[in-house]
Amino acid sequence: MTDTSPIRRAATQRPLLEYKHVRKSFGAFTALDDISLTIYPGEVVCFIGPSGSGKSTLLRGTNGLDPFDGGEVIFDGLVLPRKPSDVRKVRRRMGMVFQNFELFPHKTALQNVAIGPITVLNTDKAEAEQQAMILLAKVGLSDKADNYPVNLSGGQQQRVAIARALAMQPEVLLFDEPTSALDPETIGEVLSVMKALADEGRTMVIVTHEMSFARRVADWVIVFERGKVLEEGPPEQIFEAPTVERTKEFLGHLGWA
Amino acid sequence: MTLDWSIVWLNKGLLAEGALMTIVLTVLTMGLAVPLGIVLAFMRISKWRGLALLSQCFVELFRNIPLILIVYWSFYVIPILVPVQFSAFTTGLIALVLCVSAYNAETFRAGINSVRAGQTNAGLALGMSQFQVMKEIILPQAARRVLPILATTWVSLFKDTSLVSVIAVGELSHVALQIRSQSFRVLEMLTAMAVIYWMMGYPQAKLSDWIRKKFEVKE
Ligand SMILES: Nc1ncnc2c1ncn2[C@@H]1O[C@H](COP(=O)(O)OP(=O)(O)O)[C@@H](O)[C@H]1O
Ligand SMILES: [Mg+2]
């Protein structure tokens, strides 16, 4: 008898993130219905699925921005606390990148990247700005350090936002549709920065509709529908040989194969 | 009908004192109504329902009553409520502060609320506390939106200080109207009043326009 379960290379390690029976409702509406998932260190995990299926809700609960109603998140072996002052200590170890960038408009690119360490980690300003310069170079924006967000393109703003998240030296990066608000011509520059981070071995959880990116970069893909996990597996399986009919339909709608 | 403008010149000292009093009243009112407005705005958005309700009642009361009524009301009611005898000046100042701090509270609240929730999330996601988010992210952005409105309020306040003349506070209007009724030089005094108010008010209005332009939010 052959083992038909898909291979998950990272699965020999201790999980970095575990969701156990997570639930979330908005009034009578169940947004997340008993979700249990595991994310291992160094993995790139893509969340895909139709709009409204709960992907963002799961991501926002991961760092406690919008806490779950039931179940728990275990991060690096410890249950995510609920008390605001405790959850903050965990949250700073997770970086988050938003669909609308959410750069701080009253701060320059450099200040946007430096502000996390300065306010949260009490890093010396000069040192934080030196680190910020290195991170801006990493995302290819050294020459834009003194620009305000309003003077940057969408793709550039999102790259600054990625640098801002990296500045806290997070153990996991959470991306919520990082390219959905971008003009088509600037999507590529953001995806290549993300690809480079993946190649460094960073743990990344990415909500995305960029299927070719997910196919190419993800180690593991999780398909959501109506607050439930429809199917999960390596990208080859999800994109080439999905086992669930609804996955095929969803990918078909996106024009995938 | 002959006009005798010398009456204005003869009383220049008194008018200057009145004008100075108008400025003092404006500055003091704003100086008190800004911090009070901030306190009221924070009460309004606080999670303690009692505080929020208290602030809301205060704001909705004083924002929706004519200022002149608040002035009269202060004049007659404050002596009943507190045993201390306030001067007309202090009474007028209290009335102005009650009214303007209610306006300012709404200005600050609107400014804070105008910063979209995503900005708070971005700050919290970095690990900031609510307090740090308020200080580093929300207030600096709110300030840009609040300042032009405060400037407009200032310009209105400068003119509205004339209303406290009804309780004999010796600011420009009161002084000028006193001279008018003693000299019967009605047209001269009213014209002089208009000219002095305009000369003082115009630069302020221009400054306010400049502030509005400079702080226009581009996003
Ligand atoms: N704050 C909220 N209040 C009410 N309903 C919400 C809220 N946030 C999300 N929802 C609902 O929960 C469902 C899942 O939303 P979301 O997680 O944003 O989906 P996705 O990111 O997969 O598109 C949607 O139907 C959405 O309307
Ligand atoms: Mg979403």
C-alpha cells in the first residue's frame, strides 16, 4: 500500500503557528467555522479561496487584531494571550502587510520603517534609521528614503510596508492580498520582493489571488470556502490535481487551467 | 446731517483698550477651549459610557444654544450656582469657553475619527500600544485636519466676543457702543467699530486661509 497523503517537507519540525478549532462570528454570520491548521517554520503558505471565505478574518485573528470567538492560536508553542498588553508582546513578533499598504502618511519612507523599533523596541533613533536604510535597500528603495508615501507609487508603498514589517525582525510575515490594490504594472516588483523573502527561508502566510505566484512560491496551499478549509496540499496537488470538485470550480473561475 | 469724526480720535485711547480686551478675550478663550475640547473629545471616544455620555450632553447642549443666550445665562445663573462673585470679564470668558470648547470637542473628535481604522491596525500590528498609536499615528494626522477648522473657529470667535458686550465686558463693542450712547455720534462710532474689527479680523482671516491651504490633506 502506498501512502497517498501529500508530502509536507517542513512537517518534521515543531509548528510555528497552529490554529485549533478556531471560530469567529459576526452576529449570526459564521465567518470561521472550526478551522484547524498548522504552519511550520520556513514555510510559505498561501491562503486562497473566494472573496468572503474568511481568509482575512483568519489572518487578523492570528495576531489578535480581531480576536477569535473560540478555539486557539498557538504561536511558537504558546497560546496567543487575550489580554491586550500580553497579545502586544506576541504581535510584535509577527509582521503584517495590508492590502492598502497603510503606510503612515505623515512620515517619510525611512520614518515609516524606523518607527516600529523606535516606539516598540526602544531602539535608538540613529540605529533604527540605519537599519531602516538597509531594509529599504533590500526592497530596492534606497533612493526613496526621504519620500512621503503620497509621492510613491502603489508598488513602492507596498515595498516600504514590507520593509516596515521586516524592521521588527518578525518570526512570521502575514500578507493580506498584498498586490490586490496595485496597478498591474507594479504587481511584479512586489511579488519579486516577496519571492526573495521566501528564498531567504522566512515563514510567510500569504492571502492571495495571484495563482501563478502561489503555484511557484508556496510550499503549502490552503483553499477556503465559507469559513471552512476546502482542501490543503502542496501547490502541485492544488493546482494540477485538486481532490475536491469545488477547488476545481474556484480555480476555473479564475481562469486557471 | 454732518459727520464729526473727531469723536473717534478723541476716544482713541478707550477704543484701543477695548480692542486689546477683544484680543485678550479671544486668546484666553481659545487657550482654555482647546485643552477643554481635547478632554471632551477623549471623554466622548472613551470606553467608559458614563464619561462619553457626559461629554456628549455637554457638547450637544452648548453647541445648539445661541451664544448670546449662554452669555446671559452665565451672567444670571453662575452667581446662583457658585458663591464666588465673578467679574463681568470672567463671566463673559466662561460663556465663550463653554460654547467654543463644545465646538472644539466636535472638531477634535471628527479629526480623530477621520483617520481610517487601517492606520490603527498598522500601528497595533507593529506591536504599539493604543496610547502609542494615538500619539504617533492618529493625533499627528488628526492635527492636520483639525488645525484649519480651529483657525476658522478662531476667526468666528474673534467677532463673537462682541456678544459679551451685553453684560458690560469692556471689549471693543462695549466701549464703542458706550461712546455712541454718550455722544450720540451713532454713524461715526459704528463705522469706526467696523473699521477696527475689519483691520484686526482681515489678517486673521488671511492667516486662516493660509493655514487651510498649507495643511490641506493630500493622500
Ligand atoms: N467586521 C465585520 N463585520 C461583519 N462581517 C464581517 C466583518 N469582517 C468580515 N466580515 C464577513 O466575514 C466574511 C469573511 O470575510 P473575510 O475574512 O474578509 O473574507 P476574505 O478575506 O476571504 O475575502 C465575509 O462574509 C465578510 O462579509
Ligand atoms: Mg480578504
